[in-house]
Amino acid sequence: MLEAPNLPRLRTSPRRAGFRASAILALSALALAGACKRSSEANVYAPPPPPEVLVANPVEREVTTFLTYPGVIEASESVELRARVQGFLESIHFEPGQRVNVGDLLFVIDKRQYQASVDQAAASLEAQKATLLGAENDARLARELADQRAGPEIDAVIKAARRDTAKAEVELAEARLADARLSLEFCEVRAPIAGRISRNFVDTGNLVGRSEPTLLAQIVQATPSFVTLAVSESDVLAVRRERERIGEDQHLEPGQISPGVWRPCELALTGQQGFATKGRVDYVDPQLDTATATLQVRTRFENENETLIPGLFARVRFPMSSRRALLAPEAALLTDQQGRYALVVNDEGTVESRRVRVGTLEGSMRVIEEGLKPTDRVVVVGVLKARPGSKVTPKPAEPPASAQSAAPGR
């Protein structure tokens, strides 16, 4: 077996080994110093950029001042159908809720008893007419004999009285016949007005009209409809001052804006934002109610599609005057214990708090009476990020649809 020759072993001198260790330590120190420098540079505090908010300028446009009042919708006509004669209800000739016209047959009460009364009264009238005819002939003959001195005068007087009595009996029989015919006519209950009829309150086969006129049904006419409003004394005087300012004729009828033209108004039902139903003033009370300091004003709405149901609560407003005004989004106006205010971004990008005095609401926009200018940049989105005195990055907001076109107010 061959063996490898013994090679000489390399040995490092102690001096060289110490030099190598020193070099390694120096390189490690340099690397550690560079890492610490980079770490210290990365931990330097950099403030965050100002938060972004959306701003918009107040909108200037024509706005209308309204007087708004609550009220209840009333039917133009309402009739209770009652039994005017006693009898058993024989038949019903309508469906509950349907529209009926004047003269439509609605109920029929048993006629047999009243038809017999008519026949009896007619026969009695014929008998009385025959009696009258005989009495007239006797009276004429007695008068002729008395005039010719062929008969006593007293006989002519007596027969003339019998004739007059018979005539009165005929008139009485005619009245009884008319009454019997009227009772027979009342057996048919017909619609006195046009409108929608309620359900029948009595079913067929029941006795009606025994002790009192039994309520059978009700007819309601809601075309047109009315809303009666209680206008306050201060508003009445304000309307008069406005009429004097624009020079309206003081001799106009109350509620008119020109001869024959009534003041217009608009109506909104509960839950409706817009006042879509158009109407007009129909009647104004001639005097103020001293107990409530209000004036009763009735408004009229044609209600051709019957969307206004009598009994519904509604709001009615009257347009009074128009003027140019500034409007800001209602969502951009904040409230605290001192009132309403808006957050405005100045030219340096700093948020300022502006106290404002607000007016009426026009859709989603609020009229600003005082506190803002057309050039102010009002924070409309991001109000929670904007604090008075802080910096922000303003971005222009898209104008709302209500700012581009006049929206219904309230």
C-alpha cells in the first residue's frame, strides 16, 4: 500500500494573525457606523401633508320669499245619505268607493206600502172632485132660482158654502196625494251630488228610518279640494306692506293680485319635498279672529287626478317677493351654542370660522343673509378634517344640482 509523502504544515505567525484580526474589527466598525448613520437619517420626523377638503363658493341667484302654513285638505262637497221614510231596505245599486253622478239610483226601500197610500190618495181625490162637481151644480142652480125669486136666498147661500167646502176637500185630497207620492219617491235614494260614495252602512233587509233618518252612506266630492289656513296677524300686515311697496291697487278684492286674478299658492303633502300642486286663494274672511289673532284664508286646488284626499295634512305656501341672494349648501353650515357658522379656507390655506345669519332653505341650499362673500371658499366636504387655524389643501367641489337650477323651497 502506497502512502502519501508527508507534506510540510503551513503555520501562521502570531504577528500575521493579529494583523488579520485587527483588519476584521476595523471593517466591522466601519459597517456598523454606516448602518447607524442610515438609521438615524431614516428616523428624522417629516410632518404629514395638510388634509384635502372640497371647497365651493356661495352661489348667487334669484330666490323667492314664501309664506308657508299647515292645513287639512277639505272636500268641496260632502253629503250624508239618510233614509227619509220608514221601511225595509230592498236593494243597493252601487259598489263602495265608486264615482256616482247626480241622480244615480243608490238605495231602494220597500215601496208597496207607499204605493198603496198613493193609490188611496188618488181615489180620494177623484171622489172629492165628483163631490165638488155636484156641489158646484147645486150652488149654480140655487143661485139662479134665488135670482129669479123662485127659490129662497138662504138655500143659495147654503149650497154655495157646500160648494166651497167641497173645493177645499179637493185641495186637501190633492195635498195628501202629493205627500203620498213624495213618500213613494223617497223610497228611492238618489245621488244629490257627484263624487265618490262610501261603503253602505246598512245592508239589505234591515229596517231603516224607524225612529230617525238612518245614515245609509256618504258622498264626497274632492274635485276641487280646499285647504283653510290660519294666517297670522303679522303676516297679514306684511302682505299689506308689500302690496303698498309694489304699488298694487288697494281696491282689489282680498286675496287678489289684479282684477279677477287670485293670488297663486302651492301645496305639498306630508313627506313631499317639492310643492308640485298648484292652486289659488279662493276666499278671505272679512275680519280677524281676535281669540287667535289669525285670518282665515281658503285656498282652492282643482285636484283633477284626485291625488288630494280629504283629511290629509298639507303645507301651503304663497310666493311673496323675489331678490338676489347668496346660497351655500346646507350640509356645509355647522351649529354650536352661539348659532350657525361656516368653515372658510383663506388664501394661505388656513381654515377660518365665519359666523353666518341664515335665511330660508332652497332645496339643499340655504340662503345666507350675512357672514359670507361670493369669493369665499367654503368647506363643503371634509368639515371634520378642517379645524379653525389649521392648514388644509382645498380642492374645488362640483356644484350641486340644486345650485344650478332653482329648487323648491320651504
